[in-house]
Amino acid sequence: MDTERPIPNEDLTGRARIRDAALEVFAERGAKGATVQLIAAAAGVSTGLIRHHFGSKEGLRRACDEHAIGVLLDQARRAMEEDTAASGFVDSMYRASGAGLRYLARALVEGSPAATDLFDAGAVLAERFLTEHDPVRYPPGADTTRDTATAMGAVQLSTLVLHTHLDRRMGVDTLDVAHTPRVVAAMAGVHTVMAEFLAGERGRPIADSLNPRPPSAPPEEER
């Protein structure tokens, strides 16, 4: 009986090296500009070895999607299990590998299937966070919960999409893990100052208008 041939360790190492090189090339060139030849050169392998491991450029791109998104979501889930603050997802996002982050930033701009999967998975995690921390305001399955989680995911992922502008204004490479604390602190600061503003005298009318109270019962004579 034929059995599946196990992949030697050196094949696994070669596969990971190709994938990591592809993450960088896709991030720099985009899906259309990244050729198999460029990826092979970056990885120091032949194009034949890429076909051996991944079958095609599209197969390699799917492997990059799975790796980059998988690393990010695993870290985000661990952050939530540890009961971190709302900024935990941002922190975990920036602690993913640099190449993976740059790959995802490009994917979000290009609107690839990877970006769709990432956004939806992030929104699901955000819904979980909201319902666990404020189940009265954000009950499971409610439109308000879904809308808030979707906006929350959009705000957090926008730091990837707009990273070049963040770099310019902050004077650092914001996708470098060394600068994670600055980005996370800035995001936390936004949440904090807005919460304080909306709870204060000037912001309370705005908050009230966004959360209208249910209408009171009509007078007896109008029924």
C-alpha cells in the first residue's frame, strides 16, 4: 500500500524560507508585481523549488495569507484570554512578525481575500470583547454590537493601511516592533480622551444624541 511520503526537515526549512521571502516581496511589489522569479531570488532558491512546495504563485500567496493572518489572530486570541484592555488587539497586531505586518498592510490596500478574512475575523474578536466587557450595552447578536465591533476593527486596522503617514508624522517605522509601545499608547490615548470628552459637559449632548432613549408612553387620553 502506498503511503504519503513524509517531508524531510530540510524541505520544511526551505518552505518556510520561501514563504518568508514571499511575504517581503508581496509587501513591496504587490500581488501583481511579485513574480515567482523575484521571490526565488529573494529566497535564494530555484523557481522549481517554489513549484515543488506551493504548486504556483497563487498557492504561495495562499500560504502567506494563512501564515500572516494566523499569527496575528493567534496573538489576538491570546491577548483576549489574558483579559487585556481594548488596545490588546492593536498590541498583538503590532507584535506579529514585521514581514507579516507589511504583507497584511499591502493586502488591506489591495483588497485581497486575505484582507477580507482578516477584517471579518478581527470584527468577530471585537464583538466578543464588547459582549464580555459590557453585555448590557452590547448584547450578543445585537445590531449595535455588530456595528460597534465593525467600526472598532476598522479603526485598529487603519494603522496598517495608513502606516506610511504614521511613519512620517511620528518619525519612526511604525511597523517595527520596537515602536509598538508608541502606537499602542497613542491608540489608547484616543480612546481615553474621547471617553472623557463624551462623559463631560460639552460632549454629553453628543453622546445622548447617539444613544436616544426609548420614547415614553403616550398620555392616557392619547391611547
